[in-house]
Amino acid sequence: DIQMTQSPSSMSASLGDRVTITCQASQDIGNNLIWFQQKPGKSPRRMIYYATNLANGVPSRFSGSRSGSDYSLTIISLESEDMADYHCLQYKQYPLTFGSGTKLEIK
Amino acid sequence: QVQLKESGPVLVQASETLSLTCTVSGFSLTNYGVIWVRQPPGKGLEWMGIIWRNGNTDYNSALKSRLSINRDTSKSQVFLKMNSLQTDDTAIYYCTRGGSLDYWGQGVMVTVSS
């Protein structure tokens, strides 16, 4: 199975900060990666697909990038509504595997 | 519009079988697969399995011996059954549209009681 190592597990940032969350894949997954946002009591929301593509309705302050086996979700200017858990998912190979999640808090 | 909705019991006794239904609308099960994902309280997401648009299935190897996923295309429903439940199966269970994982149900919280 492909392992997705996500970091950090939690972080705190101020409004307006640039925030980056990373997932590292244990095997080649190409660009087959999705980033989800999950707010308390809600279902996951797809934010980025195919590593770099912004999903419909997602604010442009979110972006995804790839460098080798490292995948990043970046928020260029943090807003209060971005407080949530973030999860990565590889869909290159079954079984699909998620990262362990990042809890993003606002200072 | 595309919707998925999970339904089923919220409390199950340990050693019993969990039966959940995912009812979909806005798309056909013969065009899209459906994936089940679960999330224990305060923890991350776990992929459980998929029923493909052709009716074939794939399962998480850790759950394979206990899990089955079926469907009724005429009713636009997908069924999850998992036996020999334990307390660590307590989780929110979600179904999501396969391929894109762009639409999710609201989830159903299932508690396994000992």
C-alpha cells in the first residue's frame, strides 16, 4: 500500500499568514492527489484535485503544488474561515490512502 | 443535483453486523462508482472500499474479511455490510462518489457498544 506522510499534524497561524501543509508519498503517485478541507461536524470538501487543480468554488488563495514525491497545499493569506482539518488522499493505486490529517488553528 | 445520503442504525452491539445504505441522486450507479470512507472520533479518514460502476468491488485489506459492498441500481442505493463489529469500529461512515470524490454524504455516526 502507498503511505502518505502528512505534516504537520497541527499548526497555529495568524490571519493573513501564508500556510503550507505537506504530504509525502512512499511511491510514485504522479499527480493523483486530492486535498480535502473538513470543518467540525462536516463532511470533507474537495479543495484541490490532480495535485494542482482548484476545485469549483474554492477561493483562489488556495493552491496545490508538487515537487517530486512531496505535495503541498498552500493558503497564501489565511482567513478565519480556513480553520479546519486538512487531509490529502492518493488515488493512483488501490487501496486509496489518506494522510493522517493536519489541524489548522487560528492564533 | 448530485446528492448522497447515508442511513442506518446509530447504535450497534459488539459482535453484530452493521448495515448501512447510501442513497444517491443526480447520477447513475452504472456511470460512477461509490466509495465508503470512515472516520473514528477525533481521528483521520480511512478508505474502506469501492463498488465500481460495473458492480465489481475492491476492499481495504484490513477490513476485507468482514466487509461487503453491494448495490441496487434500480433504487440508486449502495449497501455496506460489516460483521463482527468491535468498539474500534465506532466512527462516522461516509459514502462519496467514486472517481472524483467531489460529492459526499453527510455521514452517519455509528457507535458500537460492548
